[in-house]
Amino acid sequence: MAFKLLKKKTKKLDDYSLTHGVGLVTYDDPSSVISEQFNTIRTNIQFSSVDKELNSILFTSSAPSEGKSTVSNNVAVSWAKQDKKVVLIDADLRRPTIHKTFNVSNKAGLSNYLLGTASLESVIQSTMVDNLFVITSGPTAPNPSELLGSKKITELFQDLTAQFDFMILDAPPVNSVTDAQVLATKVDGVILVVPQGYADKTGVIHAKKALQTVHSNILGAIMNRTAKDKMKGYYGSQYGGY
Ligand SMILES: Nc1ncnc2c1ncn2[C@@H]1O[C@H](COP(=O)(O)OP(=O)(O)O)[C@@H](O)[C@H]1O
Ligand SMILES: [Mg+2]
């Protein structure tokens, strides 16, 4: 008796960035096609809000490992290369990667600042990219939701948007905890990252609804891992409005 095992065709996302950081193609290979795509995304974001200046932008997605850090970190580099003073914050306190990506210390970061054990000046770190500064997650705190929902974060955002041209948040995913929803209400615009061919459609719709429920300003979605322009293990990203 012969029978075939039917394998379900699902593409897997990986956790490589948790230990090695994300690929910074905009830094490593700025003249590549993929870097150009990140530059285009940057420009499109800039033009997506006609009547309101965008100083603070949050990147999120429905689930973990969908490319929030890859897209937000590369767009941040792209902005800094435009001579804008940028601060990139690792607000994904449960799965932080920015310290790995930029190879900086994570001894003191967002969690310490929010706990009141570190000053703002001491948690802002410079990077190998001119004009680009980062605030890493800081050591894992037992209560990330409480920290991210605290009054102190509103103060932090006010201080940073006064000091920098752009504040970019690498946020947690929308569908697991309410952190991203809460943060989304405190920024000028929100971008939803959707990995093409990987994302669960219901999950993406749910995430969009959750962001709309809190009346955040959704600027658009970025399709990540679009197969068209595969290059050096990288897949392109494209921006689209809703
Ligand atoms: N466009 C892409 N092409 C190739 N690999 C990607 C792409 N976007 C993300 N990845 C990889 O997928 C994994 C998860 O991406 P990451 O940006 O860390 O997701 P998130 O921040 O949403 O958890 C990482 O290993 C990252 O390098
Ligand atoms: Mg991430």
C-alpha cells in the first residue's frame, strides 16, 4: 500500500535576528537595488502625510519575525543618510535586536530609562551611521506592557521629537499584546509590515483593525520579502497605502 504524505506548504520565518541582528543593506550596500527600495519607502512615507508633518513613526506587524526590525532599521539608516538627525528606539522589549544589529551595548536602554534608573542622555547611543542614534531595549524587564504604557514614555517621546528630526519606533507585533496599540496612539504615523507569502491574512486584517480601533494614523503597509528583486539573500520591500 503506497500513499503520499501531504506536506502543507507554509513558508517559515526565522529568528536569526534575535542573535545576529538584522541585515543593514542600506549601510552595507547603499547603491544596491534593495537599498534604493528602502529609499523609495522613505520618500513615500514622507509624502504620505500631506497636512501633518511626520516626526515620529512606528513600525509594527501582526506577528513576530515578519520584518519590523529589518524594515524600520533600514528606513532609519536611509533617513540618516539624508542628513536628518534620527533616533531609532527598540520598543520590542520581548524580542529586541537593535543592539545586535548596530553592535552596541544593551546594558542601559529603554527599560532602564522607563524604570527611572538611567537618564535619557545615558541611553542615547551613537552608531556607525552618522546622524543615526539608537536607544536599545535595555535588559529584559518583567513587565514590558506596564513600562511601555507608562506616563514616562509620553515624556520621552516629547523630549526626543524635540531633539531629533525623526523618531522611529521598532515596535512589538500587534496581535500578541496591546503594547503596539498603546504606542501607536503616541506617534504621528504607523506603518504595518506585511511579509508577502508568509503573513496570515486574518492576522493582518486583525492587526489593521486593532490599530484603527485606537484611532492611530495608519500611513500604509510595506510588503516585505517581495520575491521580485531577490538579491544576496535579501528580498525587496514595497510600500503601499491602504
Ligand atoms: N526582506 C527580507 N529578506 C530576507 N530576510 C528577511 C527580510 N526581512 C526580514 N528578514 C529576516 O527575517 C527574520 C525576522 O526579521 P525581523 O526584521 O527581525 O522581524 P521582526 O522584527 O518583525 O521580528 C530575520 O532573520 C531577518 O533577517
Ligand atoms: Mg524585531
